Amino acid sequence: MQDIKSNSNKDELISIVVPVFNEKDVLLEFHKRLSNVLNTIAYRSEILYVNDGSTDCTINVLNNISQEDQRVRLYHLSRNFGKEIALTAGLDNAKGEAIIVIDADLQDPPELIHDMLKEWEEGYQVVYAKRIAREGETILKRSTAFLFYRIIKYFSKITIPQDTGDFRLLSREPLDSLLLLRERNRFMKGLFAWIGFSQKEILYRRDSRFAGKSKWDYVKLWNFAIDGITSFTVAPLKISSYLGLMIAFGAFLYGIFVIAKTLIYGDPVPGYPSLMVVILFLGGIQLICIGIIGEYLGRMFTETKQRPLYIIKRSKKP
Ligand code: UDP
Ligand code: MG
């Protein structure tokens, strides 16, 4: 391996951050594969497992792993805070010069770490793994995802790479910048993109889960999308005010039309259907706009409480 840049000082520490929630069936295999990779790299390494309030015996598996491997450090959150927060807890505590975020379910192949380190040595400060388009995903899922990235890109001017999860390498400087962003609604993909720096993608084929099942369903995905949009753009608020303006203008024209009609033809009180349509239409629009304001207000409410992002337990018992 060529030492092109100062990045490749072999004494440096590499941190691996792994959020873990109910992964008892996968963890041993995951740790084995990760260790195999870490044994062959030229750097020192540490592995931070963040137990995100697992309710199965994941905690025992983790304790066993940490007893056998000196590189392992364990953090137990006091309850399930969600992957984004668990990840943040790990990143807060990582000491390495480069930090790699990886899922425990073996959907992110640990072997790719070699390639990531290579790009890092070349001088890239952020290296993210982009999956080659997956077969077997429904058209609905693909098209909604496409739309979602387009909306964010159009309104927030931030390009979030598509088909990219959290599997990535960050060097110390971008990580420190990332940790300055302490918002509670943590839309990680957006935050990773927001910080900038020289980013490099590498392609990989995403495997299916080794065991257990994904914690995502359509409701969660929907909330995830709302989180992403509201934390990166206020466009929906603007759209609702323009919509209001347009409708008010339309109503004004229609008002003139109705007055003129009454003056010319008299007032025989028809028009119940048009009245109903207008009332219902406006009522609907108003409710949607209030809802949009509510989404932002609710997020402001969570932010103003200034709660810590997570709580780490000291005890290692379940
Ligand atoms: N995870 C977590 N907290 C949660 C849900 C998931 O720490 O509340 C972890 C999980 O153990 C895994 C990673 O986040 O290591 C990815 O989770 P999952 O496989 O469910 O997500 P997907 O791969 O389907 O996006
Ligand atoms: Mg997964």
C-alpha cells in the first residue's frame, strides 16, 4: 500500500461504531467477520457496540464478546432510542482518527472496510458505501424513494446520495463537525450530507439480513420521510402560504362573478352544491396547512425541551 497522504500513519486508531437492537442471532457471526477484517488491517482498532435497549439476550452476547476481545467497548442505552440516536451515542464516544459506521445485521459487508480505508488513505474524508440497485424492490418503494430524494434536493440544495445507508467512514474532522449538530430529530443521511467535505462513494452489493428481521415498515418509512423533509427545508410552509394566496385570489374572482350574476339575474338561491364544494375544499386546504405548521411546531417543541439525546446506563445487567 502506498503512503500518499498523512492519513496513513499506521499507529492511528480506527473506530467501528455498531448500533445494536435485538440482534442476538447475528452478533457472533458479525463479530467474527468484523474481527477477521480488523485483524488484517494495518491500524489499531476499537469496536463500539451501542446496545439500543435490546430486550432479548443481546446484552449477554455482547458481554461475552467484550470479555474475549480487548478492542470491544460496550455502551448500553437506558431504553430503545432508535438507530439514529444509538449511532450518535457511539460517535460521541469514538476516539479514532477514522470512524466507520456499520449495521450489525451483516447487510453491510465488513470486508468493504478495506476499500473504505484505501479511499481514506487517498485523502477522502468521507467515504460512503452506495448499494448497487437492489432487485426485488416494489415499484412503489422505488418511485417514492426517488421522489423523496428529489424533493429534498430541490428545496434544500443538499444532495443526499441515493441508495446509501449509514454504512460509511468519516475521518476525525468531519466527525467533529457532525457532532456539533445536536438536533433531536436526527435525520442522519441529511446530516452526513450537510457537513460537506470531500466525499467519495464506493459501490457494493447489499446482502439480505443474516438473521432476524428489519425494524422498518411503511409507517416508519413515512415518518422518516417527514422527518427528513421538515428538518432540511421549510418549503412546505412556503408552499402553504402561496397556496393560500392563490386560493384567496381565486375566491376574490369568484366573488366578483357571483355578485355580478346576482345583480344581473337576481337571486333565486340555487348554488348549494357550489357552496358545499368551496367550503369543503377550503376546509381541507386549511387543515392540511395547519397540519404542516403543526409538524414544524412539534419539532420546535421537542428541540426547546433541550433533553439529552440519550442516556447511557452504567450497569451491564439487562
Ligand atoms: N437498530 C438500532 N435501534 C433500533 C433499530 C435498529 O440500533 O431501534 C440497529 C440494528 O440492530 C441494526 C441497524 O440498526 O444494526 C439497522 O437496523 P435494521 O436492519 O432494522 O434496518 P434496515 O437494514 O432494515 O434499514
Ligand atoms: Mg438491516
